[in-house]
Amino acid sequence: MQRLQAWFPTFIYSDRLRKDGARSFNRELLQECYQLREFDDQGRRWSVRNYPGGYTSYGSLDKIHRMSSTFIELESRLNRHVRAFAQALDWDLAGRPLAMTDCWVNIMPHRVAHSLHLHPLSVVSGTYYVVTPRGCSGLKFEDPRMSRFMAAPPRTAAARAVNRPHIAYPAQAGRLILFESWLRHEVPASPVQSERVSISFNYAWS
């Protein structure tokens, strides 16, 4: 046996949604995202209180995959990736599917942030990127052991990525990120003027 081995890893999945046609599909998604913001009075009011400066449909319309054929197609394409992620985690689903339960839009202008959080009552969560201006904020994850470090010394500036307390995935249009819903994450304040548009979602084991 090796002297040093890694156990209990935390897996994060990232891939392109589809091999081709992402730009035309994203144009359709973007049009619907902006139409939703225009239509969703309740969501804009909710965002003023809970997502200052930006717009999210999380507090108003969080089942968009049941309302729009474009989002139904997104769900269908995401399902393949979620199945691959579950297989990589060696989950025994006992013949029961992982099904999308929530799906909502996020539009982040300049300086808008999404603070550290997790997704209770879900199994897999993720984000799909529609528009990602150059230099926009990515998705930052926190080491899930942070609350148990107690008197642990800080890491060196040259620490390997696997030993750092945070890791950030860049936001790239056409790509998705999947993670287990208990993993805390955040989106730092956007440093660019253009809007960053993404679609977030949850899956449950039904």
C-alpha cells in the first residue's frame, strides 16, 4: 500500500452540453431568458430583495423546464450528463430515475454576486452557461471540510489545487457544471459590464 493515498474525494463534473450547434441553441435560450425577465414582475421584485442588481427567476418561476419547449430540450440534453455523473459516483439508484425538479434563470450584470450557499433537498445541482462575457466570474466551490479544520494551519501559497480550500471553475458559454447539492458554492461579483446569463437546476432521486 502507498504511504499517502486520497480518500473521500469530492467530484465536480464539467463538459460541453452538446458537440455542435451550441451557439444557435444558446441564442434561443437567451431570447427566452430576456423575455422571461421582461414578463416576470414578481421575479424582478424578488430579485430586488434577494439578488440586488440582477435578475433571477428562482423566487417566482423555478420550473421553466415544464413551460418551454426550448427548456425541455435543455433538460433532455442535461439528463445524459447527469446519468454519466451518477455513474462516476458509483450510485446505486435502484432503478429509480434522477429527475429535474427545479430550473431557473440568472442574469448577472456588473458587480452582482451570488453569496455562498448550497441546494437543500436535492441530489445533483448544476449550471448551464448561455452568455459568458470575457472576464466574467466563474463558479467557486468551498472545501466541504472547512467547518472541521479547527486549528489546522493555513495552506502555502504554492499549495496544489487539490489541497486548496477553494476551487473556481470558469464560466464558459455552452458548458455545464454538475455537483452534489450539499457542496457549498458561490459566484463572486462580476467585474465586467456585460451581462452574464446562466441557467441553474436541481435533480432529485424520485
